[in-house]
Amino acid sequence: MPSTQRLDATDARILLALGRTPRATAVALADELGLSRNTVQSRLARLEQGDALRSAEHRIDPAALGYPLTAFVTVQARQRLLDEVGRALAAVPEVLQVRGLTGAQDLLVHVVATDADDLYRIAGEILEIPGVERTNNALVMREMVPYRLTPLLERAAQR
């Protein structure tokens, strides 16, 4: 669920500094940015409570956990069962993320696997979910642009 919280330039500056030094304390961030410790602490708390500052899980490389293969599975599902399909997909450990789509496909499922045989097993598990009518798999050959927000944060910080 996207955050409805809007960030101002100070929030963006704090998040940029946190991105450069993820384990920085509020005191260190305050010193670096020329802000008070209380300002940094209160803003970080607000960002965490409002879901603008999400889990650090996306920083962990699945390959380090033994899942070097990444794929995207598009799913065509019965419309009335989309919520049930989403819950079933959430129960599959190799499913990292599911996005609802417009168009011919209903869901985009980001999965990881140990190898091609494991991906075949996962794809079969997805196909067995009641409500899933059809799937297509796209294997990620390489990451061209990693997930990033720095350019957007830099823009926001300049406002």
C-alpha cells in the first residue's frame, strides 16, 4: 500500500543522509545536516509511523540467502478471487512482492529461486492456487538499474 504521507525538503535531506549511512544515529544525522536531534528523531518517528520509511529488507540480496535466480511471473486470475490469490501468494516464501496490474494480466509476482528446477516448482505452486488461470514467467538475466530513490530524494531536497 503506497504511503499518502508527503515529504518535505527536510525529510528528503534526512532520508538521503540515512541512505548514505543507514546505521547513523539521530545525533549523527543531526550533526551532518545542521538540524537539532529532536527534529531528526521526531521526523524519523513520523516517517516510520506513516509508512514512508519502510523495512530495510529490500537491502538484503536474495543470492546471499541461496536464491540467485530472479523472475517475474505474470498471473491472470479470476477477478472475484484476487484477494484470495494474493493471500495464497503471500504464503509462498519465494514470493518477494506482488503488484496488481491493469491490462490483460492481473498480477506481477516477483519471485526468487535457487535454480531453474526450483523456479519450475514455484511456478507450479503458483498455478495450483485456486483462482489462478494462467501464468507467464520472465527470467531476469541481469539487473540494469537497481532499486533506487536517491534521484527523487535529491530532487525533493532541493525544493
